[in-house]
Amino acid sequence: MFTDGVGGLAVDRLRRRPGQWLSVGAAVVAAVALVTILAGLSVSATDLAIQQTLERLDPAGRAIQVSIFAPTDEHGATYDEGARAAIARLGAIADAPVPGVIFNRAHDQRNLAAPDVQLLAADDLARWSTLAAGRWPAPCSGTPCEVVLASHGAQADALPARVTVAGVELHVVGRAELTSSLPFERPDLDAQRAYGNDPTDVEPDPPPAYLLVEGSRDAAANAGLADVGRTYRWTAPLHAEAVHAWTVAPVTGAIERLQRELAGTTHDYAVRSPSGAIDNEVARGQTAAGRLELVGALALAVLGAFAAFAGVVVRSDVRLEIRRLRRSGATTARVAIFLALEVLVPALGAGIAGLVIGTLVVAWLAGTTGTPVGPLLIATIGQPGTLALAVATALVAAGGVLAGILVTPRRGFVLGLLPGLLAVGVVLAWQLLAGEGLGDQLLRGALGGPVLVLLPASLAFAVAGAFLVVVPAVLRAVA
């Protein structure tokens, strides 16, 4: 029992000789803090990359977009209801969808000299554009239908004030400048490139003159435009603050459910989202995490070797205490308790200190990059894997010290390391012959495979074991 003299002895030895374990404790603090910081850095760097990628995209690029082409106005209300209901189930990761209708380009059959036109219908045009001349149009629910011209150049200047498309007479009442990529993305307003907005657009250049129409539902239901093909579009801006390295899985999962739900209908919906850009950053983050894991494995191996050497240094003193205990009648269990307290208490205490220091450093680094501190700490240090790794680091140190105390290497000890080195070589050769190499693919799969973790540790422990034999001999020769 702890109270049966052994515990008091171990505590008294630690109090009287704190310097004896100071070096090992400092190494454990540094190793656990390093492991903790690397875990936080990996997630924080990936999160920062995701945020920067989303910021670089224009509003349409970082939105979830559902679209469907229809040759006529038939089923327009059904399409709208289905798309809005599916997007609503995304929850808090996206705003309400911005509707838009992009009609096929058309020509005024009564005025063959007039350029082609293309109607772009949206709700609240003033939100997505600014008025440059004239006035805003009224909702386009019948004929005549008021529009504003958004194009520039010779094509736009050649457009008469009144154009007839299908059964609707269009009255140009002003000019406007699109200020957002919602809900039409970036049409070719300057006639510099073709605008393939729908799969049936096979008209040659030059691009049409773009006319903005107020009211997506009114325009879609306009009887005069019933036979004009159109692409319905619903664009839901993604909440950038909802997308973090620790929320990627639920966000992309919600988008995949949206795709499956719409694919399961009888309508040919198309879904586009920034999932690809997010996944690319996650993959890069996994590669970086693999590199950090390699560094952590090296640190752990060095810690184990250092701890083993520290055990050699205190071997004589601890063995002398064990002999005194046995002479006083201590059982093997009591001796084992003494050794555990002698080694584990300093290692675990130092491990806790290292975890606290690492947590504080991660919180400080997160604050400098604008990463949410609380969620980051929960996603990294608060995870069982990180805590288990911190405990394992302390146990490695304790195990190294115990090995140095209890194991006395013989002449054949170095030969006993050869099978381990051979096993490491076989694993590496297998990895290379399988064509996987030691590049990004291996780094991204580091957590799923043992190579990066075991390679540096195996080599370091092998070298450390050799030093347990070589260094004492060298010191004796020097003495």
C-alpha cells in the first residue's frame, strides 16, 4: 500500500533529491508541450487555409448553388418548391437561397437588325446592382415588361429602347451595373467572351445584350415567355464562420445529403458547392499533419532515449534503495510500487505541466491568427487521442527510465537490435515497392499507417540501445 512506508520513502527521496529527476521532468514537459502544440498547429493551419480559400472566392463561388434547366415554364413552381425545401434542410451552414432565372438568348423577329438579348430575372435588383441611368423596372408579370440594360459596348448601344421577345414587349427603362456575382455569377457584360449559362445555348458570338428583370417568380410565370427556355437557379451563400477544420465533415456531409436528395427526385437538378476547394485544403492540411507527426515521433523517440540514459545515470542509487528494501523484508509488490512512484510520479507530473504549457501556447497562437480558441482546443487538445498521446509520452519517459534502471546490457545486446532494424527496413521497402513512396500520399495517411510513427522511433531506440552499451564503456575507459 502507498501508506505502508513505500509511498513515504518515494516522496521523501523526490523531496530530498529533486535535481535527480529534473532533467527527465524537463524533457517530458518539453515533449508533451511539443506534441500538444503540434496537434493544435496542424488543425489551426488547416482552418486558416480553409478560411483564406473561402475569402478568395467570390460570393457565387463560396455558395451552394442548385440549378435546373427547363425548356418551358412548365413545372417551374414545382422546381422552386423542391429546391428551396432541400436547401432549407442544410440548416445553419447557409443563408436562404437567392433565386434567379436565366432565360435563353432570343432575337426580336420584328427587328432583325437588333442584337440578341438575354433576360436575367432576380428579386430586389437593387441588392445585386447599382442604377447607372434611368430608373428601376417594375416587376415583369405581363407585357409590356420593363427591363434595365446591364451590358456595355457596341452591342448594348445598338439595342433599341423597345424589343419584342417571344410574346413580350420589353421596355428598357434604365442602365445598371452588376455589383455581385449573385445570383448570375459573372455574365459577359462587355461582350468579351461567350456566356454558356445553360446546356442548350449554341448561339454563336457575339454575346447577347443582358437585360435585368425584376421578380424571378413573376418573370418565370410570365405567359409571354412561357416557351422561352430558362435555367432556374437557387444560390445559398455558405456561412464562412460555420466552416472550420473541425466542422468540415458535417458541412460536406450536409452538402452530400443535399445532392443525394435532389438526385433522388425525378427532376434533373445540378448542385455546385465549394466542397472541392475545402477538400483540397483539408488534404493539404493532412499532408502537413503528417510532417508534424514525423517531427513528433522523432521527439518521442529522442525523449525515450534520453530517459533511458537518465535511468542509467541513477541506476546505482535506485538499485541500492531496492536492496535496502529487500533486506528490510519488502515484498516484490512493494518494490514494484516503489519503482512506479519513483519514476511515474515525476513523469506524470511533468506531463501535466507540459499539457498545460502546450495548451496555453496553442491558445495564444490561435488568438494571433483569429482562429476561435475554444472550439480549436476542444477539437485538438480536448480529443481523447491528444490526451492519450500526452499520457503515452509521459509513459514512454517512465518506461525509458525503468529500462535504464532495470536492464543491464550485455555484449550481445546490440545484436539483439538487428531484428528491429531489419523489420523497419522491410516495412520501408514494402512501402516503396508498393508504389506509395514517402511523399504526400503517405503523409496524408499518417494516422492510418504506422510507418511515419514507427520509423523514427525504431531507429532512435535502436541507436539509444547501442549507446547504453557503448557510452558506459567509453566513460570507464576515460576514467
